[in-house]
Amino acid sequence: MMKINDLLNNRYRVINLLGHGGMSDVFEARDIIFKRPVAIKIIKSEFADKPENLIRFENEARFSSALNHPNIIKIYDYSKQDGLPYIVNEYVKGQTLRDALDFKKRFQVKEVCRIMLQLCDAVIYLHSKNIIHRDIKPQNIYYDANGDVKLGDFGISYLLNSTFNINENKRVMGTAQYLAPEIVKGELPSFQTDIYAMGINFYELLTGRVPFDGTDPSEIAKQHINSVIPSPLKIIPTLPKEVEQIIFKATNKNLALRYKNVQEMKDDIISLYNNKKAMKKGTSLLSRIFGFAND
């Protein structure tokens, strides 16, 4: 059990608890060798008795330890404390996009474009390493006061052509609200799986809600197969039409009609961002006058 003031590996001094995840707790600590703040994620004891949880936790460290990109959280170390594995991450000042959404309710189009372009860069880099994230959602995207974005949490990431992947034919992996329909059907993930989730994130950042939601994850998942995603313009009529086009292409249930790669999606977001008329339309009058979203 990790406690405040513990010294891990004669190197990391635990300062305080940052939060709880599904399988882990996250602490702020101080690396006394490099004299920098770090975040330490340690698996909860109640989850450590299942081999698949330990493999998933180890895979998170394995998949992301070699990654080096400004929009991806860095992993510095992997070790154990009282038999429980922990990961030492880059410490990111700020909040998750989930926290920001809970506070702001939704973002303006220009701000969403800036977030999505950084997310695109992160995922383009991941895909160049043959890694599929599989859990792109606001809870796993960190957002600081400067508007910088960092993608984290590689616990269920999938490495193409690897023997490290677990339980791929046994269960659907991911978060119901962001699941691509082919994943719900039991197919293996592809780069387009992440693109679908990015489209859902785009939708949520702009409207403040996901297209499919509810209390039953299995019912939410089925909607990705059977239901048409409602237009974001029905929720926020002032959004530019280009937003709808990007979201519908990113979340097309037909893989042949979905973006083939993240670069294609990024190019369309750049075109939207550079379209002054669309940007003006997507910014509320109150925001233009006072600098906040008209919610």
C-alpha cells in the first residue's frame, strides 16, 4: 500500500494522492535524483491477483516506454512496491479534458480544432509505431493552461503483429461510448478504430455530450452498430457544416467510407481551422464579445 512520504526505490518521494482510476491509484511524487515532479500509477491490490490485469498494466509500460512525442505522456520507470507494480509517468500540470468539459460544458470550434490537431499528431505518431490506443476519450487526454494536449493511458493498447496482446477474442475492449462498431462486432482493432473514437471525441468537445449514452454499456455499444449518429448541428445549430462532415466521415460505420488514416482527418481539420468564415460562424456572439462559450 503506497502512502504519503513513502520513498520508492530510494528515488521517488510520494507527496499526495492525485486520483483513482479503474484499476489503479495515481500519486504525485518527487524524483529526488532528477529533481522533478512525477506521477506514479500503482495497481490496486484487489486487481493484482488476476494475471490479465498485471499483463495489461505491464503492457501499458511496455508499449509507451519507448514513445517520445510532445503530445504523449512520457513513461520514466516501471517497478514494484510491496509486490504491486507501478509506473512512473511524466507529471502533467493541468487537468483532463473530462475535467475541463465538466467545468466548461463544451468548447468553441477554434479551441476544439487546436485540441484535435494535437491529438491527431499524437495518434499519427502512435500508428507509425504500429500501436492502436483503443481508449481515446477525454479522461485519457490531459489539457493544461496553455492549451497543450497530452494523450495517456495505454492500458488496453494493441500492438500490431505482436504476441503481447491479451484476450483479443474473449471480450470487447474499450469504453462503450467511444467503441467503433466493428469492435462491438468482435473484430480486431485497426487504425480506423482510433479514428472512430477521435470522431466521437470531436463530437463531445463541441456539443458537451456523446452521441450515444445511457446506463447499460452493452446497449450503448449496440447503438454504435444500429443507430445513426445525430448531427452535432441539431445540438449546436451555429456549428459550421464542415464540423458535421468531419465527424460523419470519422465515425462512418462503413470502413471504406471512414478516414483511412489520421493524416486525412487532420488535413480536413486544418482546412476547417483556416476557414475564417466557418470559424466566425462557430463562435458565439457572447464568446466574441466576452471570451466565453454561450452555453
